Amino acid sequence: MILLFLVANGLLVTEGYRFDGGYMELWFQLPLASFVDTLQLRGLEDTVFGIYSYDFDIRNVDGSDSACQRGEKDIVVRQGEESDYFIDYIPLSLYPGRFAYTLNINARGAPMQAGGVIDIAPIVESLTGSDVVIGRWEFGNVVFHGMDFLPAVGAEFHEDETIFSYIELYGLVPDSLTYHVTYRISDDDGGVLLEHGKDVLKYDHVQVDTHSFILVPLTEGRYEYALTVSDPSSQGSVTRKSWFSVKASEDIAGRELYEEIKYVVSDDEYSRYQRMNEDQRKMFLKEFWSRQSYVQFEKRMNYADAKFSVGALLGRDSERGRLYIKLGPPDEIETMSVEYWARPFEVWRYYGRNDYLFCDIRNDHNPRLIKILKPGDLTKLLATGFRDGTREEDWLSDVAPGTYDWQDGLESAVE
């Protein structure tokens, strides 16, 4: 078990997680405002690069051993950054014992400090696991041990969020097909509020287990998250616990964009909403925003307006803006030029999902969405002169009006 006494000046927060073989990670969190100006955080500037210095000291509490690490690290705040915090970690390799640590960070001349105590217990069970890490799913943005997952340093959530858990299991015995796991959320008095159990297919001696709970049934307060894994082959079990807090969501009914749901719902759903009376709309909106993040939506709308507006057209109403609002920042944006016969493409890639091709077909600096492709399809189309088996030449004539000839285009692409 790791005991962390979080001490800070209100800004720097730390959280530690132990894994196998004495390896652990000390994660820390700072507000982005510690590194960049508020104006830049509104998405009105390009990607911002910064730097911070850190000073980390750790020692065995009996005074027999100590170590320190100092240095500088870069920070990158990308356009449209949707988090209000900067998160990083320090990897450690520790032996069984009790350790005290101090972390000092200096950003833009403002020193911050946090400290705590870490207990590393010797491993004696055949089946064991890492500490359970609770956090948020961050598709394509953050990679935590190979997963799109972000630890919630400080473990604070809003009541309309979804909580995700991550644990690494060590020592599973392959003599049975499955292990059983129970996930439980309890209140301060030990009352069980949410519980779910399931059998999980084994695939190795070491594997990762993840789960999620929607926090809507919970009210403001402090809760315990507990996870118990039982292996029928070894008759072993392991339980890991972590605390988290829930804050009441802000009353957003009066916010400027509260009713602008047309940007995130389907056309059919929005048509049904328009046919509702006033009371039905109020109920619909309350239910809708209980399942969606209004803060994230507001940030995406503001970023789309700042980045994609052209003349009198607001960025939120452009085709790039609408896609950005629905899906969030793409994992990659690539500009591709097709020599001699076509306008350049702008390709938005969402890893594991689709590629979206935009092209300024009207020369008005407002690229239109011209094609949605599965991953890898664009490479095939380039190799075959954009012949995808159905000879869809209509959209190609938009891309290269009056200049595209099927056979000539094919020969040019192949060359």
C-alpha cells in the first residue's frame, strides 16, 4: 500500500502508483495557468511551448538511504487543449520500506512544493496487483501504459462524469479460463452504492483489467472505490482500494450555449427536440447534459469559432468546426498535395476510427468535407489514382474541376 500525504500550496498535487518489481510512478498535476497566459488558454494562440524545473528528493525514513533528481522538462500546450491541468510523472524503482519525498517545481518563477510518505510492502502473495489507478478515458490524447487513459491526480470528479479504473494483475494461473472481479463504490459509512461483478477471460500470467462507472447516481461527497480479483485456479485473491471525491456540477441551465445541442446530436434527434413543447425541452436538456460535458462542449465551440471562422461564417458552422465539436481534436492533421491535377487535401486522422478529407473546393478559405475513409484507405486510393472500386468521380471533379482525367490521373498517381 502507498500512503501519500498530499501537501501543497493549493496548486501542486501528487499521487503515486506502485507496479511490479518495485517500479512505481509519482504523478503530479498543476494548473495550465501556471505555465501559460490565460489568453493563450482560450485557444487564441498557436501551440505554446514552455519549460519548468523540478527538484525531487527521496529518502528512507531511517536515514540509511537517499536519492535526488533535478532537471528541466518541456511542456507543450496544443491548440484547443481541453484540460485545465498539466500532468506529468517521475518513474521510481524502490525496495520494500518507508520513504519520505519532497517535490519542488518552479514554473515561470513561481515555486511550488508537495511532499508525502510512500510505503512499499514486500510481496508475499502468489496473486497480486498494482495499485488501482482511477481516472478518465482520453481517446488519442494521453497514453498510460499503452492505453488512452489519464490518471485523475487528486481523484476529483464531477457528478456527471464517468470514472475509469486500471489495474495490472500479476500471477494469474492458466488452469482455468477466467478470473472473477468485483468492482464496488461505497460511501464514507461503508454503504455500497454501486457494484458490478463479472468473469474475465485470462490470456496471460500478467494482464490489465479496466472498468468504468457512470457517477450520475452519486451526490457530492467522498467515496471509496474497491476492486477484488479472485483466481479459481490458485484460490488466491487480491483487493485494491482508492478514494475519490465528487463535486456537484455547476448549474449550466443559464449558460450561453446550453441550448445549442444541434452541434452534437443527430439531425433526427434535433428535429424531435424542435417539435417539443417548453417543458419537454427543459427535461430533454437536463437529461442530455447529465450525460455530456458542457464545459468540454463550450471549449470546443469557442475553439472552433477562433480557429475556423471565415468572414461572416462562424467556425462552429463550418464543416471542420462541426467535426471538431463532435469528435474533438484529431490525433493528426496532414496536408497532402496532389501534384499537377488537384487541390491540396487536409486530412484529419482519428486513430482507430476514420480519416476525414477536407478540400477548399470553392477557393474561399473554408475547406469542405469531401470524403470519409477508413484507416489506410487513403493510401490505397493514392496508389490507384483514387479509384476505389465504384469510380466515384463526382467528388474528384470537385477536387480538381476541369483538370482531372481518369486515365491521366491514374498514371500520374502511379508514377
